[in-house]
Amino acid sequence: MRKIFGIASLIAAIALGGCPNPNDIGVQNYGTVAISVVDGTTGKPVSGALVSAGSTYTCTTVASGMCASPLRLPVGNWTITAVTAGQKGSSDVTVVENQQISTTIQIQ
């Protein structure tokens, strides 16, 4: 019985020895972006704007022109777009690990 356990342990050790580091296979580091959307002409907050970063991360602005909660995004460079009833605007941001940044998007 000990031989079987020993052989099974040896096989498992050899098989698992070739596994890659989990940080090399898509584990992400995140930061957050607080987003405000304003009318480019009047400077007033825009409610109901659809805000997106890529195709996966989205939110809708509330009466204050802000997303209800900051977008949690993987670290890196992002273009954040806001769209509402014939108006559009965008902002380029750099997301830093474990930090929150703010951006204001003017739509026209």
C-alpha cells in the first residue's frame, strides 16, 4: 500500500511540476475609476448616460452625473466612453493597482 501511495505521489509531483505560475495566466490586478459625465456646452451633470470601458465594464449615470459606483477595471490604459441621446464623449485614463482615479467626460 505504501508503494502505491509513493508512486501516486511521485506521479502527481511530476505532473504538477509543469504548471505555470497563476499570475502568468490571466490573474488581474485592479483599480477603480470614479466617472462624472457633464454636458460639454452647459457644464451641467448628465443623468442616464451609458458609460463603458471596453465591452465588459459599464454603468449608467445618476442625477449627479456620476456612475452610482466607481468602475472596477484591470490595471492599464483605458478609453472610457459616455453616450446619451445623440451626444457622445470619451476620456483616456490609466488605471493603477489598488488606487481610485477620477475622470470627467464632457459629452456633446
